[in-house]
Amino acid sequence: MKTITNTLAKAALFLTSLFISMVSFAQEKSANIDVDVNTKGDNWYAQPWVWIVGGAVFILLLVALLKSNRAKE
């Protein structure tokens, strides 16, 4: 009797999981892919002055950190 109950429980679990997966797939929306290719070249990181300013700020921070490290010694 116990094996019949276990078998019925397994079958019920299988059917329930099958039903839930069918419902979830039925609600899935089709993929809407919209690719925007910018061919104008107006990216902010493509401008040379951005790289120059970024490099200058990096060097200033590096010098400040190294100078404060020497002052502690």
C-alpha cells in the first residue's frame, strides 16, 4: 500500500510540475530585439580631449598618492 501511495505521489508531482512548466512557457513573450547602431561616431570616449584629461587626472592622483606615501616614511 505504501508503494502505491509513493507512486501516486510521484505521478502527481510529475503532472503538477509539467502543468506549471506549460503555463510558464505559454506566458513567455517572443523576443523583441532592437539594435541601435550609432554610425555618427559621437561617442564621448572617442574624443581625444577626454583621454588627455583622463590621463592628466590619473597622473595627478598617482603623484599625490606617491607623495603622501613618502611623507609618512
